[in-house]
Amino acid sequence: MVELTEGTFYGDTASFAIADALLSEVHHPNPRTMPEHTHAVPHFCLLLSGAYEESAHGEKIVFTPQTIVYRPAHASHWDTVGAGGALFFIVELGPVWQAAIEAQGAPRTRISEISGGDTVWLATRLQGLFRERDPESALAVESLLYELCGHVDTMRRDLDAEPAWCTRVAQRVAAEFATRVDLRALADEAAVHPAHVTRVYRRFRGRSIGEDVAALRVQQACRLLTGGDMPLADVAAACGFADQSHLTRVFGAHTGTSPARYRKRLRTR
């Protein structure tokens, strides 16, 4: 089995070393399937655009844009890039960050993934700094890396004890985020008090319902901005924002950039 060394990937790669990490964008212009392989360095991998499936032993992850995984070193997997290719942002971790993750007792073999949420937005901010290629941004990169590494343990969601109604509420939020999410309606469906819904949801999901809705809307906006020339006002409406200024404000709070700049960033690889 092939093991890929630091900075080596199957696609077209551009890299920038900073703060004991190697930041890379990897572009696959065409669909392809990669053989089973491992990576010598643990890393985060964020899909920015395109379609992609990753298989590990007994586990398959279907990526959509804004899906992120953490891969420990030497964890084997094999991959398929869908029609239209794919663009990834990858953060390979040096010894400082490996020690930070090991201090959490994080698993060394399991591949974790999360779609949306703080982990995605931290990586998105790092990608913005990667594009700037400014050595003076080392402190900003370090701050984001400390936060990102702190999320590895939380990416392993132990939902065994989560109430079934909480899972249903989360599914409804994920399905209806672009419309007005009614907390009382969610509580009625769960047959529990709204205060109990909010408390238990945060306990098992790590975020409030409102925070999840905002993150899901920004995630969908990222996908629409990646895929075409839809006017920003239409993007805002499609994702459930009140207007374009609302989109810009919430988008900036999550990603550290504006919708227009984010769209331009992905078009100037």
C-alpha cells in the first residue's frame, strides 16, 4: 500500500508552510478513483467544491462542499472524485499540533467527519490565510490551529445516549433551515418543553438550534456561491436570510470573509 508523504497528494497541489503546518489546496479537474493509501502526516481535509466519496474499513463518507474530515497518520482509505472534479483545502499538522491532539486522547485510527459547524469555519478562515501567503500571519494561523485541533475530540459524536426526539429535531432543523424554524413546533413534535429542547440539543450537538440554523444557511450559501453566478440577493433568499446584508453579516461572522470574496477565492485557484 502506498503511503503519501507530507505535501504529496494525487491531485494538482499548491502548498504553503507556516506555523508548523503545511496548508495545501488540491485540485482534481476530472473524475477519478484513487487506490487505497495512507498519509504519513495527520491532517484535516475540507471539500471546497465538487463531489467526493471516501471509504475506510467499514465506513463511507459522502462529501458535499463544506464537509471536513480529520485523518490520523497511517489511516488507510480509498477515494472517488465525482463528475466535475473537486477542490480540497488540506491542513497537515506538524509535531506541535500532533502533540496537541494526542493530549486529548483522540483516536489514531478512526476517521472523523463533520458537515458544518465550527470546525468547518475554522478551516475556511485558514484557507483565506493560505490564499494570502503572508508569513506575518503566523500568529493568526497558530490561533486557528489551536482551536481546530481542539475540535478533534468533539468531532467524535457519541450519540448513544441522545434521546430519539433530539435526533428527530436535528433532522428537521437540517431539512427546514432555509425556512423559519419554529422552536415551539419543534418542541411539540418532540413532546417536551421548549426549554428542555434547547438544553438537550446543545448538550448533544454542541451548539444551540439557532447557531445550527445559521451555520447550515452559511454552508448552503457556500455551495451556491461555488456553483454559479446566482446574484447574492437570490443566494440570501434561497438560504433563508432576510436579505443580502443579513447574508453578508452572518457569512462574514462564520467564514471571516464576504460572500463575494469567497466566490472570487474559489474561482482564482
